[in-house]
Amino acid sequence: MSGYRLIEKVPSVEDYSGIRASAGLDERDQLAAEIGLSGTLFGVCVEREGEVVGMGRIVGDGGLFFELVDIAVVPEHQRRGLGTMIMDSLTSWLRQNAQRDAYVKLISEKAATGFYERYGFRVRTPESSGISLMTR
């Protein structure tokens, strides 16, 4: 991981949008991103030579519910341990700040499930099912 540096900070809207686009994640409205990023409980960015190439955030109410979101690395920098660096930092923050009975969730692509299982996350079907509502 030579040349990479993990920084505890929330990405800028520009970095957020750029990383999401390059990682193949859905585009988000800029105003919604500004509002959402400001509500981050904890965020990290991975930088290389001053450029943000990875990110991850924790959102939630700070007591009962937490969600890990926007865990992404620019494709040219993937497979170098940066996702692990991001997850190590996010889960360390949770261990220090989340209450014992807090509910922590993460929505993942099927292909990445095994990566997140290393951190104690597990697929919850059939005992529970994730459902969502998209506005618009």
C-alpha cells in the first residue's frame, strides 16, 4: 500500500461523485450529495499523491442504527488492500462508538458479500429481508 494514506474525513462532493462514477455506482444528485455528506457520522478517504482514490462512510442516528455506505475504490487502485484499509477503519470506529446492541447494516453487491463477511456481516435471508423505497 505504498504511497496510499487513509485520512479520517468526509469526501468532497466532487470526490464523492467522481469515485462513485469510476467505481460504477449510481450517480447521485449534487444537492442531495451535499446534504447527505454533511450528515456523515464518520468518514474516511484514501489518498494517493493528493488525489482521493477511495472512500467509506458511516451514517445513522449515532445510537441505535448505523449503516456503512459508499465504500468504493477507483478501479485502477483496486486489489491493493485499500478496501480492507477502509473497512478496518470503519469497523474500528464502530467498536469504539456504537452501543452494544446497535444495529449495523451494509448493503452489498452479491460478489462482495464474502469480503464483508470477514468483518462479521452476514446475509440475513430468509430470517429478514432488505426492502427499499426509491424516491423518484
